[in-house]
Amino acid sequence: MTLRIVSRAEDLLPVYDVLIVGAGPAGMAAAIEVSNAGARVVVVDENPRPGGQIYREITRNRPDARSYLGPDYWKGKPLADSFAESNGDYAAKATVWSVERTEDVEAEAKDHHRVGLTVAGVARIIEAAAVILATGAQERPMSVPGWTMLGVMMAGAAQIALKSSGAVPTAPVVLAGCGPLLYLLASQLVDAGARDMTLLDTSHSLFRWDALRHLSGFLRSPYLMKGFGLLLKAKRNIRVVTRVQSLAILGQDSVDGVRFATCWETETLQAETVLLHQGVVPAINLAAAAGCPLTWNERQRAFQPVTDPEGRTPRRGILIAGDGAGIGGAQAAEIGGRIAALAALSDLGLTESASSIRDLLRRRERFFHGRDFLDALYSPRPAFLAPPDPETIVCRCEDISAGKLREVIALGPPGPNQLKTFVRCGMGPCQGRLCAATVTEIMAAEKGMNPREIGTYRLRSPVKPVRLAELAALPHVPRALKAVTGRDPADHQLNEGGHPS
């Protein structure tokens, strides 16, 4: 068996048993399970090669050339090798922009899902009996004064550059925010040769009750020693400033410094590069547009899809695996991908896997030990969730500031979706990925409500930019004609080109 690389939209099959979105640890593991069951599977991935963010470029990198990425990164190599040997289809550099359930007689099979995607600039609609969304996590936006200037990046983007090409940011470098990834990146950059770095930690004190009451769980976590090792390594090699309460990036068009304040002092640092990070949240846009209900996770302070322990959503035939269903890390995501695949196969009557799923659920639980402690310790401060400075840009696509949002919120819109009727916040190319969390937090703070009550953007397909030419080039099937003309497809006479005469 070997993976079939699909480089053209027309090479995709019209119907698959299982379609998987994303080729990170969850997506690759799910594909392997489906392939082993003999079912037809396709993995659609936006990246040029499998691995996702955690194992990015794992198929090209070598330990001797990228040793600074650390042993946890190289755990992805056996998984990627097994994925390459699986019997399925893999469409790289492909974008899924729509997932819709179909029950009409025109479909290849009733009760399938119609998936809109683009491969190599050509759009295609294919069907799948089950869809597994393994879209992973995204960084929580960190809107601070100056964060849109040249020289400012999210920490995840800097890690992409490090994994993809070994690129080290220009010194002096300031890493600012909170969360384990910030310390992991600092460690990797130190080993890659970066110098003149300062880490500004905005997290709360370790001795807060919210964190301490969950400490016993973290002591049983497989990440315990790694976490303490990263903290010690950072403190030995770079300057670490804790309890940072405010932050502003200085400069005109590009960064030249950072001003920060702790409870003791205010200081200004010189900087050529600023890397921001305040945790990760589930990437929910595609799930939301597919009609999957969302719920508010108070611990992780983020919305996430409603799923059962095996990844099933209330939308029959749509499952979610990995960090897209709740943040747990790469190893939990890999097991979650296997669980979701077995659940999907069982629902389709292609395998009996109840005992295997139970074993996997027990294995996955181990990697969630200590999650409550980390969520409490690295919960972002209110000033970074809802920026107080009125000039701070919140929506980068439409250039909407925090002050403008507060002016509009005062007019009475009940939620982010109604806010769109006043300003275009969330309507740009990113479809709210860079502003949704901040908008919800600002509205909650202004109204004195919980973010759960405020909600988030209600999304519709397409959730990613797709050219009108691609949509126009799709086959003019009867369903599409009826949607445009309002007449029954049987009333149309089609010419030789398949267009209505």
C-alpha cells in the first residue's frame, strides 16, 4: 500500500467513505485507521506536506540538521511514515471551503456530505459518507498597541519559519505573552543559535488558588518534567520577566522597541522582532459553518464544538478530532484521530471497534492530566483579552479599533453577528479568525456578561476565500440550476456544454 498524491481536482474520486480535513497528528492517525479498514479515504490539507503545525515539515527535516526542534517533534516521524504507506488519497495545498449535508436524490448517495474544495486553483464538489474535521488549533489573538507593525509576528508563525527553513528572527528579540508554546519556542531558538532574547511572561502567579487547586493533576502529567525543563532552560539562557501586566510595541512602520509594566516597574526594551502568544484555541470556523453547535469552555476561555467522547457532533456524519475539539496536545490529538476514525467506521457499519475505542479513550485521558492546571496558570489577563487602549487594532482585515468597537457596542447590538451591521469587523478574508475572540471578550466586558452569553460569529460557507471563476466553472448540475432560476431542473433544456438553453 502507498498513499496516492492528488495534485489535480479532477483526480479526486466523486465519493469517499471518509473525508478528513487536515493532515496533522489527528488527521494522519485517522487516515491510517480508515485505510486499515479497507475504506475509501481522502485527506485534504492546506499545507504542501503532511505534519500540521506540530509536525510541520516532518517528512523533509532531519535530526542532524534540525536537532533544536527537540525529541517531541521527532515523535511525528513514525506517524508520518505510516501515513505515507497507507492506502488512501492525499490532496495537499487544497482548501476546503464548504461542508454541507445532502439528502436529495441528485446526490450519489443519500445522507452523504457534499464537500466544496479547491485543488490547484480548480474547485470541485465531492461527497463523503463521513467527514472528520482535524483542523487543529490556532493562536488566540493578542491585540496590543502596535501589534500590526512590521517585525511583529505570532509565536506560531516564527515556529513555522524555524521548522520550514531554519529561520531565526532578527535580534534583539522579545517574546511576550503566556503559555507553554512561548517557552518551547524560546528553547528551540536558543538551540538554533538565537541570541539577545527577552521573554515577557504575562501569566498570573503560580501561587494563585485557581492554579494551585489543580496542581495535583499536573504532578501526574506526562508533561511535568518537560514543562519544568523548559522553564529552567529559559531562565538560564535568556532574561525572563514575570508578572507583566501591560505591553505596548513601539515604532512607526516597524518595531524598534517594547514598553512593558509589571506591578513593580515600567521599562522599555530595544527590539527588532516581537513574537506574541497567549495560548491556543480550537480552530472552529469550518465546524461552525458546517452547522456544528458550539459550547463555551470556561477553563480554556474559548468556544469549541459540541462532541461526544468519540468525536461525534450533533450533525450526523461529522466528527471532530484533535485540538479542534478541545486543546490537548499532539499525542492526545493522535489518539483522538484514531478514536474518531473508528467511531466513523462503526457508524458506517464498516467495522466493530467498541473495545478498541474504550482502550484508546483510557490512553488519551492520561494526556489530559494537568490540563486544568495549565489552563488556570496561563489564563490570559483581562487587559490582553479586551485591550483597553482605544487605538489598538482588533480587526486587522477591516482596520477596526477597540475604541470604535466600544462606540458601536454602546448602541446596543446584542452580539458579534449584529455588530456586523454597524462595522465590518469579522467580514474580511480571515472570517474572524484573528478578531472573533477579542470581539467577544470586549462585548462581554462592556455588557458585564459572560462570553458564553455573548456568543461568537455565525459563519456560512465559503469559510475560506474562493474565486468566483472557480465557482462559475463548477458543473451546472440540476440542483444549482434550481437554486438560481427557481424552476424545476426537469423544465430546463441543456445544450451540449451542459448549460441551460
